[in-house]
Amino acid sequence: MHVLITGAAGMIGRKLTERLVVDRALNGQPVDRLTLVDIVAPVRPASFSDHVKTRAADLAVPGTATKAVSERPDVIFHLAGVVSGEAELDFEKGYWVNLDGSRALLEAIRAVGEGYKPRVVFSSSMAVFGAPFPHAIPDEFHLTPLTSYGTQKAITELLLADYTRRGILEGVAIRLPSIVVRPGKPNKAASGFFSGIIREPLAGMDAILPVKESVVHTHASPRAAIGFLIHAAGLDRDKLGHRIALNMPGVTCTVGEQIEALRRVAGDKVASRIRREPDALIVRIVDGWPHRFDPQRAIELGFQAENSFEEIIRIHIDEDLGGKIAA
Amino acid sequence: MHVLITGAAGMIGRKLTERLVVDRALNGQPVDRLTLVDIVAPVRPASFSDHVKTRAADLAVPGTATKAVSERPDVIFHLAGVVSGEAELDFEKGYWVNLDGSRALLEAIRAVGEGYKPRVVFSSSMAVFGAPFPHAIPDEFHLTPLTSYGTQKAITELLLADYTRRGILEGVAIRLPSIVVRPGKPNKAASGFFSGIIREPLAGMDAILPVKESVVHTHASPRAAIGFLIHAAGLDRDKLGHRIALNMPGVTCTVGEQIEALRRVAGDKVASRIRREPDALIVRIVDGWPHRFDPQRAIELGFQAENSFEEIIRIHIDEDLGGKIAA
């Protein structure tokens, strides 16, 4: 099986590549060929001896997507995109990468023709929803994004559904909750603190908490996100039907409960490295985000997230810290 | 005030132009300038002595939209588009006209800059919804179009909402129910019979009814549609908020009730011109369409449709038949 990953150099793309290299299989079939595309060159997986192509290219530039699908990958994980903050700051870049790039990919698949019909798994986001919200967002809640990023994700979902209905490809869009704990350095995303208040203290550093401890949010680990992508690649088309965009499950908890979980896992000293410094802008942004979901369809279709925030922390310690905590 | 109408040569475009020429005003301000654009040259309104420009051009072709907005119209009615059946038969044409054309218009407005911020009223459609449905579709029902046309309308709504949120323009998208009675010749749209079973008998011709009389559908007259567009142009932005797409009201009734209304208005002889000829394909298509809506927001915002199907028939007789029925 030939797998193409767009956005392969990003955090999720790298972890997905690692997982496929370990599994050597997808949907019960051996994976013997990987094509990894990103705007920066993806790292070549060292332990994968079969056919690998890595390519640094912009999907929205004419010809890139055509080349990426020319060898007819069976499964395409479309993860490429600029993040929420960047798409909001740079209007043109956001639409170029997140919309034009996605459309170029779908059109390149259509252009292949001759019965080519790959499975396309698209990493969408809960940002397709915008306030005001009911207590928990149901699967049938309307799309009212309040960011350009969310708009671009919603549009790509709609295109993917139409191309699926037309028989051009087999699309699945998974709407990810916040992925926590993100490894690496803090970024400037407004949601960054959800990871930061766990990651920094575990690494011996102070972290800033800009919102109240009563804030409710829904999280899944990077490992769960990879699990969602792989599960989506194998989903039964008939069970999915025409509604190909699915709200993923996650762990819903307050920031206070996140901190309590950190204390239980790593002790008081680690938990005490969180400093409360309210930030009015972040408070306002976070208030406009969805808090809770009721992702019945995804659960019925077998998607699984963690059961507790403690589990999310332990996955980070295991996957990204080699099991070690800075006490 | 300068008003631009795209799709001005279409049925709604022509009726909207006529209405503006009669009213000579919009939102309480005099209309002294009209720009009428369509793929075929719109007819120049005879009785309008002020500045009128008509142009036959394709909005999606680079430069057309730029030219259309170069004289900074205050209100833009964006009606241009290919219909449902055509967008389904010709994939590329549908995306070209309905998506690329709409995006070109929005981008042309953005490119003007310098504080230019027109009101943009977009004629969307209930086709943004796809089965299965609840008994009545609420305002917050999700977007799951089952046609390329519905997909293109939903995407344009999302773009319009994002451009509005960004302060580039003031968008309103109105989702029209079926517009009945359409004047003129029968067309091949699957929904054509909803108009045909009224129009043809009133003109002394036989009409074919391809579905059961128990089929439920929601209708509004062309006059009501023009009223929606004009009301949308004057809507208070603050009352609209971020959710700029509105389900319009209409008259919900069965096909049997349509026929009974025709009998009451025009007599038994006219109503007897309807022949029952079931068509399995049309039955299937119509079953997938929304039947009933609960358009609370639009009603609260003051949008008004007819109160009965009889009223819809009388409007057709008045507007399109000069008050005469072929008895």
C-alpha cells in the first residue's frame, strides 16, 4: 500500500509517519511506500527501508498536487495547513494554503481519473463551530466558524463531501479537539497554554496560566489524534454515509482539573510551577471556543480518545520525555 | 445610491430590477445608478432615466468582478449562478460559476480597500441542507448538501461570513425556498413541476404531476423573493450578528393542497388539466429535499412570505398573466 501524507513535517505528520513505520501496515495491508510532502522537507524515516519519497513543495502551486498523486497513493492523509493564529493574521496565506492547497489536491485526484479513487482523510477542526453554543455541541450543530481558519476547514469539508458523493474519492474529515500535550517549544497560539501548563512544569520550567481555572475545554493526546486518523482510513464507507465530517471524542475537563491531574501524576512541586497571570485577550478568545461536545457518531463508529486527563499527561511523559519528569 | 445586480438577466434579477426601477429607492435612499451584469446582456430598463450600465460578462473570468465593483456600488445583489440541475450535470461549470465567480466578486471587493464596504446580499438556497432531516429544519441545522449546487452555495455563505467578520463587506445570505410560480416555459429542473402544475393549467395547457399528492414542500412567490432581497439589503447588522445566513419563510403545503388552491382560484376545469404520471427518478430526488422549516430568526428579523398557496397563485396571475386565466 502506498500512503501519501501532506503536512508530513508537522507535529501530527511526524507522529503519523513514525506510527506507520512501526506498524508497517494500514487497514490490514502492508505499507511499502510512503510519499511525504510539506512546505519544508519532511525528515526521511530512518528505519523504513521501502520506497520513500520526501518533497518540499507548496500544494497550492499548480503542478505540486498533480505530482503528489501521480503515483496513485491508496490512502492520503491531508494534514497540510497553516494554524489558526497564522490564518487570522495573514488572510491571503490562510486562504492560499488551507483552501487553495486543499482544492488543488482534490482537483489533482479528479484529474487522474481512470477509476482512481483514493481514501482521503482530512484533519479538520472543532474551529468549524463558533459561539454561541448549546451546553454540549451535538453532531448536527451548524457550521458557524468565527475564524478564517475555521472557515477554510469547513469549506474543505464541504468540498471533500461533494467529491466523495461524486465518486471521485472516499473522503473522511475528522474534527480534532485541542491536541494536548504538544511537545516542543511554546508557540503563540491562544490555545498554547493548555499544553504549556503541563509541558513546562514537567520540564522544570515555569508556565503561565492566562485564564481562570473554571474554564472548560476538550482535549485529546497526539497519540489519540494519530489513532483517529488511522481509524478514519479504515472506516466502512457505508456506515459513514454522506455526512463525512465527524466530531472526534476527547477528555472534557476544567483547567483546575488539568492542574489536579498534573499534581497526581508529578507531585506538588511540579504543579506549583504554574503562575496565574490573567490575559484579557486570551480570556475573550477562549470564551468564544467550543467547550464540550457530544460526539455520538464518532463513538458509535469506534473512535477512541483517552478517558482522563491523567492519561493524556502520562502519554506525553512516555512519548516525548522518555518517561522522565524534572522533579 | 448605486446598486449592482449580478445574474441580472435571470428571472429573479429581472424582477428585482423592475422593482428597483418602480421604487426608485432602497433602504430609504434614492437609487440613481444601476449596474446590471450577467453572462448574457441584461435588458436595459426602459423607464429608468438615470445612469444604467449593462454588461455581458463572466464573473469568474479575471477582471470582470474588478470592473463590476470599480465604481463602488453601495449595495450588491449577488444572484449570478447556474441552477441545481446544471451544476450537477456539469461539475466544472458549476464550480466555475457558483464558487469561482462568487469568490472573484468577494476578492474584487477586498481589493478596492480604502474603506469600501458594500452591503452584499447573496441568494443562497435551502439546498445547503441534505437528508435525513428532522420534522422541521431548525435555524441551527448543520450544512450537509447532497448536490454540488448546494455545496457551492454553502461555501459561498461561509466565505461571505468570513469576509463580513473581517470587515471587508456586510454580507447577508438568504436561503430561498422553492420559488413558485416561475413564469415562462417549463424547464428540466426536478422541481419544475411545482410551478408547472399551476402555470400550465392556468395557460390552458396540460401539466404532468410526477409525485404523489402527499408530498410536502415549502414555496414562496417571486414577489416574496424580491421582498426578501430588499429586506436583507436594509437589515440591521447588529441584529444579524455573525450568523449571516438565514432560512427564509415560505408556505408549506402538500401537492394536494396546491391543487385544491388552484381549484378554488381558477375552477375545476383548470385544475383538471393536471395529469398524474409518476416518475420514479423525480420521486426519489424530491424525497431527498427538505420539506418543512422553522425559520424563527428570519421571521423575528421581519422577513415575510405569503400566508397561503392561494395567495402565491394570485400573485402569478397578477404579475405574469396580466390578471387573465385561460378558462
